[in-house]
Amino acid sequence: MKTLELAKNFSASSRFSVPRAVFILAIYCFFCAFLSSAMTGLAITVSSFFLRSQGGSYFAVLLFAFVELLSCAMIFVLHYGLFLCNLRFVRNHPVALNFLLAGFRQRRARQGAAFFVFPMILCFAVFSLIVSQVEFFSLPQFQTVEQIMEFIKSDPDSFRKLLHCYVLFLVLLFLAFFPFTFVWSFVYDKTKQSFWKSLADGLKFFARRVFGFLAFEFVCHFRKAALILAFNILHAMIYEKYQSSSNIYSLGSLISFASFALTFYTAASVILSIQFYYDKLNEDSDKAS
């Protein structure tokens, strides 16, 4: 099936699925924010207890890192549930909110979540190395939130520097996880094989179709991406030139919100389209799953 034909089929068939995908992505983000906040609070509380004891600083750092890695693994388990829900949307199967938590009951999903922590660690390591060694991305050492706020207030180029680092981190995340795009789909469909076999199948599926998949995503979403870019450029122009005009500045805030909403909608559409692409081109997919 050709790329343009696939894209047209996705646009026609996803008219009612994308709003449901947006809703499930919003619930996923809420769960992730709650889980991340709760686990970070737990990590700080527990590690600070050991900091009070003599010589306990090293153990406190290790304990903090362990809790944060556990939190990251749990978020990846939820990520499996997100992809599961979208695959069922594509196949017109019923979906309930508890499907987001399905990975916690499946050993293969928990193994996958533990595996995906390692690319995340690699991402952070490479990011830290680049920020510390490359002047273009260099930032001061922050110890507290107050120091970050002081840097933003005192340095006129702070927003630009933080934006550069944010974009760098997103690029590294993309490079680290892009090859694993279809792994969760195989984990869900191939119930009788191990996670590691599903991982290999997902990587092979991706490697055989990487350029076709990129072309499919481009055709499906380039209009939305162009509109998001236009919104951001317009907002930046308003922020830069019309700070003295309250009415125009308020319009910039509305444009910023519209850009965020469209970005969120596009993200949900991309996740849904990944599952659509997999379902249409994977000849061995189990339709009865």
C-alpha cells in the first residue's frame, strides 16, 4: 500500500478515533504527572532522612536515584497502556480507562519498561556531557529552584539558552527511542513470546520501513506541524515587539494556548497513526487480540 493511500485511509478512518486518543493521552499525562510528583516527593523525603546521619549522603543519593528510576519504569508501563489503547482504537475494539494500567499486570510489559529505562539513562548522560562541554548549550550549576528563577531574571539570554537545552534534550530522546516505535505493538499482539523476541520483531519492522514510515507521518501531519510553527513564530513576534500593548500581548497568550492545544492534538494523532501504520502493514498482527 502506497504512502499517500495509507495517509488518506488514516485521515478517513481516524475522524472519530483522534478525539478519543486525545482524551486517553490527557489521562496518561495526568497519571504521569501525579506519579512523577509523588515519587519525587517520596525520594526527597526518604533520602533526606539518611542525610541526617553521618556518612549517609552517598546512600541518600543512591536511594534518590533508585526511586526516580523506579518512577521512570512505572511511567513506561503506563506508556505501554497508552499504545495498547490506541491500537484498540484503530481496530475498533472497546477501550476502558483501566487499559492504561494493563502493563502492571503483564510481565512482558514490566520487562519492557525496565529495558526502556536504559535508553533514558543514556539520554541524560549524553545531555549532561554536551551541556557541560559545549559552550552553546552551557548553563550555570543550579542547586535550588530559586537559583533557576534568579538566572531567568538576571540573564537576558536565559530563555534562549533554556530553549536550546530543551530542544537538545528532545532531539536526544527522539534519537534514543525512535527505533523502538513499534515494540509495544508487538508486545501486545505476540502474547505467547517473550518481550525480547517482541523487541527484536519491533526493531526489524522499523528497520524495513523507516523511510516509508517517516513519509507516512509527514504526509499525515505536515499541515498541523506548519500551523504549530506559525503560531509559535507569531507568539514570539508579539512577545518581542508588543509588550507595551496589553491587548496585543493578551492575543499572544491566546495564540500560545492555541499552539499548545494543537500540539497536544497532533501528538495524540501521531500516536494513533503509529498504531494505524503497524496494523495495516504487519501481516502477522493478531486481529483477535
